[in-house]
Amino acid sequence: MEKVIEVQNLTKKFGDLAAVDNINFEVFEGEVFGFLGPNGAGKTTTISILTTLLTPTSGEAKVAGFDVAREKDMVRGSIGLIFQEPSLDEDLTALENLKIHAALYHLSGDLYQKRSQEMLKMVELWNRRGELVKNYSGGMQRRLEVARGLLHHPRILFMDEPTLGLDPQTRNKIWDYVLDLHKREKITIFLTTHYMDEAEYCDRVAIIDYGKIVAAGTPKQLKEKTKAKTMNDVFLELTGRDIRDEGATRLEKMKSRMRGRFH
Amino acid sequence: MQTLNDIYIIWYREVLRFWHNKPRIISSLAMPFLWLVMFGSGMRGTFQLFGAQEGFDFIQFLFPGVIGMTVLMTSLFSSISIVRDREFGFLREILVAPVSRASIALGKILGGATVAMLQGLLMLVLAPLVNVRLGVGMVLALPPAIFLVSFALASLGMVVASRLRSTEGFQMVMNLFMMPMFFLSGALFPLVNVPRWMEILSKVNPATYGVDLIRQVTFHFLAVPSAIAETFKITIFGVKLGVVEDLIIVSFFAFLFVLLGVWSFAKAEQ
């Protein structure tokens, strides 16, 4: 199988702190790859480097065969990204947000018409497509964000905690769609998640902690290795039971407020 | 073609946002209205008191100045949209897309310039209130002139916005720039018989030539007596600037600032 993501000795430092510390892994074409880890472990930093939003301090990463630091435009053309933090234009309608996304990814008019309808129906926002996004609830915005990320059927889809704060019904629905898309279009999926039941969907996972990869393999292999029954136990076994304090930045505070709102 | 499409879609979003925000469009008339009616009427008396020339009305001078003021403020401030996108996360959506940094910056500048032009042209609805007569010629000649000025100043705004991460910071820095630029632009009073330091500062101020361009175009169509129009003209190295000279100078600034703006954005967001 072809490697679509290759990471070698990748390091990202913020001052003295190594958010990502000399990691190595690879993802094969057509895989669902889970990148797991506690808060502040380096998941988002890794995704940001792989999607060209951050430049690595040292090491190398290739996505779709292109170097993420030197061939940014080629990488950008091969990927899609569902962000962890809000990134919608709240002053526009849902449909306008999708329209701009479609244009940025050079989708034809017909394809945009067909897909936007398909996506908005999936996340059950079709009837409210003409409303300004700022009038949406947090959960609706999240659903729209997912719909937008899937709109252009990228070769590699990055999802940074895509179902954070969604109810089980919506999570199910989105997963059904993502897995179906994965099968139909052979899209490679790279996701980070906190929900260990979602890790079970993955062909392979890597667990990162304090910037280093502590384990990698299929969920089955990891369960055997740690003699655990569920991925949840595997996760706790490998990363410990202490609660992580990731330093409350402004975005973190907002995120925890949002989580509170959804619970 | 791809590049044009990318620039277009960034531009389209700016204009769409403007269109969605109709209350802002209406409220943007309030300040210029106050300047024109209250400040203008007051000053008109003063000018006459000190023996203004026959056939000249201060309102005719102030009206294009108020258009210039609106264009100056709107276009300089338009780049706040980059800072706001950065703050609210939408910029990342644009940045991971396969779109060049130059296209993003150009789309933003063109969008800001378009919005500033529309805001400036909106001032024309105030004309009947202050007895300024609009003609077809003026209404046709002003948009391109205003757009050029808006484009130059929106590009200058981009230079500032590229480096800033919070909208509060942007507003602070921008106000620091904008108010002196506004007062020294000749929008409110003629830049004749002013102290030497002020004359020098106003002549290095790019906005001066933009305001003057808008004013000279307006004067032309208002048929302001040439003797009066002459007295307001800016002189540089012994040359009195007319419409053509203003056009050349503003185009030069536009070219310089757009290069700087695109360069600094591309440098800040690689």
C-alpha cells in the first residue's frame, strides 16, 4: 500500500517547550488513522503541521507525497480539514459558507449544488440553509463545520476532534457518512478524538503523550499488548489516570465553556 | 484563471458581508451628515465673515471633503476584516485552501476598496440636503476616482493589518494613523496659509492627493469658478497639481502600497 503521510523525526518547539518531540509515523492510502492523546499532548500541533498551518522546527513530514514545509500549495490541494475550533463566517448564511468553500477548492457549479444539498441534508440543516450562522446553536455550527469540511471530497481528510460536543445521534450520523465516503471514494482519514469508541472505527491508531508517540498499531494489537478490553482502558493504561492541565489560553476557556453548554 | 477566481471569491465575501450589514450602511450616513450640516453651515458663515470670494460656497468645498473623509476612514479600516478573520478562526479556512497568499491579500484589498467606494458614493444622497447639485457627469466620473483612492488606502491598511492579531490592537494602531491623516488631508479646510510644518506633513500624506483628486473632479462638474478652484490647488516644487497630476500621484501610492500590503501579508501567513 502507498504511504500518504510520512512523518520523520518531526519536532515543533514553542520556546523551550517541545509540543511535538521527534515523532515518527506513517499512514497508508485508504486508512482510517486515529491520533489519540490527552489534552495538550501535541495532537493539534501535529495536525497543524501536516496541514501547512505551522512550520516544523525540525524533521520532515510528507503529505500526499509533498513536503509540508516546502510544497505547501500542493499539500493544500490534496487535503481537507475539519477544525477543532470554530472557523465559520458567522455573518454569512450556511449556504454562503459552503459556496465560498466550494469556490476556494475549485468545485464546479453543478458539483457544488449537488454536494451542498447532500451535506446539509445529512447534518439536518437543509431547511435552515438561508439563515445567518450566528443564529445557529453551538451544535448546529459544529454540524455545518463538518458538512463544509466534507464538501470537496479531499484525498486526505484531517479531522481534529470532529464530533466534540455533538449528541450521540449526530455523531452516529456523521460517522456513517464519513465511513461511507471513505469506502466509496477511498479517502484517507486522519483524526484526533477524545471519544475512545470512535477509536474503534480506526484501522490503526497512534497514541501521543507529552509530544511523544507512546504506542501505535491496530486497536486489536494495542488491546492485546496492554491486556485491556476496550480502547478506553488501553488509553488509560498508556497515558495514566492523571488529569492534564493544558494552561487555559483564551481559546481553551472558550472551548470548555462550549463543552459545558453541550453537556 | 484560477488566480482570478480565487481573488474573486475573497472579494465576493467582503462585498457579501457588507450587503448583509444594512444597518451599518444607513448608520454610516450619520457622521458625514453632522459634518456637512452642522460643521459646514457654521463654517460657511465664518468664511463669508472674513470676505470669501464672490460665488464661492464653503459647502461646495466641504462636500467632496466629506466624501474623501468617508473613503479615507472606510478604506483604511477595511483591512480589519483580516484581523477579525484571524481572531474568529475563519482565516484558517482560507489559509488551508489551495489559494495563494497574494490572491487572498489582493481579494481582501479589492473587497475593502469596493466597500469604501460604495460608502463614499453613498454620500451623494446627502447632496440635495446641502444644495449641492448632482449631474450625470459627476456621478459617472466619481466612482473610478474614488475607487483608485480607496484601493491605495485599503492596501496601506493591509500593511498594518498583516502584523496584528487582535481587533482591539488594530483599532488602536489605526486610529493613531488615521486621525492625523484625516486632519492633514485637506478634507475639512483648505491647505493654504497653513504653518510650514503642517504644509510639509500634509504633502507627505498620501490621503491629501486622494482627497484633492475627489475634490477637483467634483469642482469640475459643479462649475466652480476657476479662479477659486485655483486658490485651493496644491503646489509641489512649483507645480500646481491638477486632476492628471493627482491621478499620477495616487496611482503611484496605490502601486507602492499594494506591493507592500501583499508582501507583508504573504510574509506573515506563509
